[in-house]
Amino acid sequence: MQRLSVEEFKQSEKLPLIVVLDNVRSLYNVGSVFRSADAFRIQAICLCGITACPPNAEIHKTALGAEDSVEWRYFDDAEQAVETLHGEGCYVYAIEQVEGSTKLQNLQLQPSSATQKSYAVVFGNEVKGVQQRVVDRCDGCLEIPQFGTKHSLNVSVTAGIVIWEFARRLLLTPLLHNRF
């Protein structure tokens, strides 16, 4: 099935994407995001605020070991993470429904360059979303169009959709296509 070992994963080239979890309460959601992050070989996850960190049995239950393969780091708050990522050359999007947000299908991405090394996406708390002060520090906001009576998705489902869209767009770019 051409699966990588943890060591091969750590040494492999990564999708230029970092996931930021802003005060995500559910350890099962955190584990699920780790698993999606592993599936699409993203660079890293930033765990912020009350978001739990590995090692943790509940995270492991849904991550199934992805918490061992995907790089992660902890920040006291997501604002600090966004500032750090900006300093590292990341273009940062909050995943939030706000006035002027970009619909996910309209997202325009460019391959990594010398000035902009990667992208980061911030996912918020299951009830309150991404904190406004964090949204204000981001370079833009993305939202997933929804057509039913509910206007929210579970944070781990949202992360899976958004990570897939970045992978689809960046991996199908001719310059990056042969990287994986």
C-alpha cells in the first residue's frame, strides 16, 4: 500500500501547509486533525490555548499514531502562533464565516517562493470559532459554502475539507506535482 514509516514520513517533503488549532476542546477532534494532517503530509500542527497536546490516550484514539508522525508545537494562544508563522513567511488564513471571506472554491494559491514559504490555516473552538483578535491578525478568511439549515461543520470535518483543498490545489500545480 506504499505507506511510509514514521521515520520516512518525518524525512519526506511536506505539503507547504501548517494547521493551527485555536482552543479546540475535543481531544477526539484534535486526534482526527492529526490523522488528516498525516494523510496529506502537511508540515505541522500548532496547538494553542486549551487545545490538548500529545501524548494523550483520547488524541491517540482518533489519531491512530499520526500524533507521532506529524510535527507539532504548542503556543499559549493562537495570536502568538499567527505572529510566529508570519515571521516564518507563512500566509495565514482563518477558517471562519465573516464579511468579506473568500469561498473555499475561489481560493487562489501560488507555489512556495523565497518570500512566502508556506500557508497556514487557523481552525477555532467548536462553539465560538476562531477568536476575533486572531481573525484580525490573519491575512484573510476562508469559508466553506454550506447549503443546508446549519451553517457550521465539526472542526475536524472542516479541517479535512480545507486540508484536502490545499493539497488538491498545490499538488496539482505542475511545479509541485512530482514532489510526492
